[in-house]
Amino acid sequence: MRTHAQQSFGSRQRLPAWVPDTVRTYLAHVEDGTSLRNIARETGVHASTVMRQVRRCEGLRDDPLADAALRSLETLWHGSGRDSGPDRHGGTAKTMTRIPNDHDRIDREALRALRALTEPGALLIIAEGVEDAVVVAHVEDDRPVRRAVVPRDVAEILALKEWIEGRTRGRLSRYSITPSGRTELGRLMAQNESRKVASISEVTKATAKPGQGAQKKPRTAGAEPPLRVLARRKRGDGSAFLSKPMVRAAERFRESYEIARAGGAIGDDLGALLEGHVRPAMPSGGGATALAIPRHMTAFQSLAKAIDKLGPELSEAVILSCCDETGMEEIEDRLDFPARSGKIVLRIALNTLVRHYETVGDEGHDLIY
């Protein structure tokens, strides 16, 4: 006969590596009935520490995102066949169909979400019954602008790890970044920059010629995105380097890109997207109206039209600078632009986007989310 400790060990092995130790402790106590003293003996801490961890996790149940994550982990803890009953927030119980276990994907999505949340007044907003969350910030004219689209499973992880905190009113939940979230953002940015530097170093070693001069210093992890920097820059006559219509066009392009990517309409193959080879399948059984088309497909259609108007070269510059927030020097190196010409190319691209969006109109843009 298996002991509680053996059962807990087997259940712990089924959990993804990203699950915090405090959550593992909570599940061992609540789901398997392992006593606090036994858990303390196994983990080498005092029983009072285990009790505080359990109470802290129980307090997270008041948050709908964290509660949903815990319910999914409870299902996984006992195996896929167990139903954990009705949830405490009035929703229907959901059987877990996927537990995110791709560390690179989780880190990438968390980095995008947390970085967007560092803007003044930025909030992560998610509605009941909606698959994705959206990060919204207010610009100078107090107009809300979507900064990032976050898959629900990643938003649940952010809440469970207490990197975001918020409140729920009605069907909407609003979250802001926490101090621990800012710490994690710094770690993720440093990790991402280290990977880029390592990749650049490998390429440099492979292609370097004898006597070649020192390479340019890559963009640091804390540097601001190019769009934000250029939006503040002034021209010789005092006018903005990027006009407000250009900034709005860049934001609209990025929103379409984010929503299409979050919905799975586009993947990581940038070349296929730029060449027009991406053809996501349209769901069957829907009507022909715009409201019957899933929002990620509406976003993809808008994105595809914009890319077709820009062409592959200008589109790649906009995606790298406005969507991926790649540094301008790195963009110039990747696209073989002359030094300091990247901002001029971006300005030309955004001016083209302004004219394109003026021609096509709203396209149901406000209904995408």
C-alpha cells in the first residue's frame, strides 16, 4: 500500500517545472491530505513555514486567474480524469486540456506581458469567458491603446506566481504589475539579452576575419523600444519625428500582429508571413459577417493587407521595431541597412501605413478584442 509521501511524490512529478514549491506544498496538503509536519519533514523546513505557505496559496483562491490555475493543477495532480467540481467564482468547471510546459514560450509571453505592464497606468484586463487577456495603456490624449495580448494560460501563471495583482468587478478583472513581477521582468530581460549576445558572439566568431575591428556593442536589456524613443524625438523644425497618426498606425499594426499571434493564426516563421505563405484555416460553420469570424482571424486579415501594402522589406522593419521591439542598430545589421538609416526607413513605412489605414477605414478594428 502506498503512503501519502509516495503518492505526493508521484503527483509532484506530474507537475510542470514552473510550478512554485509553495504551490506543490499546498497541493500535497490539500489534495493528498499529507500533514503539515510530514511535509515539513520532507522539505526540511519548520511546520509553521509550511502552514504559512498553505495559507498564502489559499488566499490566492480569491483571484479568478490564480484560482483557475490551481484548479488546472489539481486536475493534473490527480490525473486527467478527475473533475475538481464547481469553481468558487460562479463559473463552470473546466477539465484541463493543456498545461503549459514550454519554458521558452512561457518566458517569451511573460516577458512581453510584464514589459508592457511597466508603462505608466498600464493594466492587464481579461473578461470572463474570453480566451486572451490584453494589456492596455493610456496615451497622451487619454486614449486606451492595446500594448500586448496575453494567452489566458500565461495570465493564470502570472497571477499564480504573484507577478500581477488586481481586482474583479463584474465580468472584468484588472491587474497591475507587482514588485516581484518587476524583479522577474529584470531577470527575463537579462536572460533574453544574454541569449542574444551569445548568439551574436557565435556568429561573429564564425564570420570574423583576421585583423577585423571590434564589433558594435549590442542594445542593452534596459533600452527603450525604438517606437517609444522615436515618438519623443524632434526634427530640425521642432515637429515630432513620428507624427501621432504614424504612432497610431504602428500601434494598430502591432495590435493586429499580437492578436493574430496569440490566436495561433501566425507562428514564428517570419519569412513565410512576409512572403504571404501563411494561410490559417478558417473555422467552418460560421456566417459571412465580420462578427462571425474569430477575432484572431479578423486581426490576421488586417495584418495581411498591411503587409501586402508595405512589401516584405518595410514590413520586416515594422515587425522588428514595433512588434518585437528590437533595437534599431540590430535591425540595421539584420536587414543590411546603412548605419543610422533604420529610423528613416521606419518613418517611411509608418507613413505608408497611415495612408493604407486611411484607405481601408476602421475594418472593425475596435471589434477585434
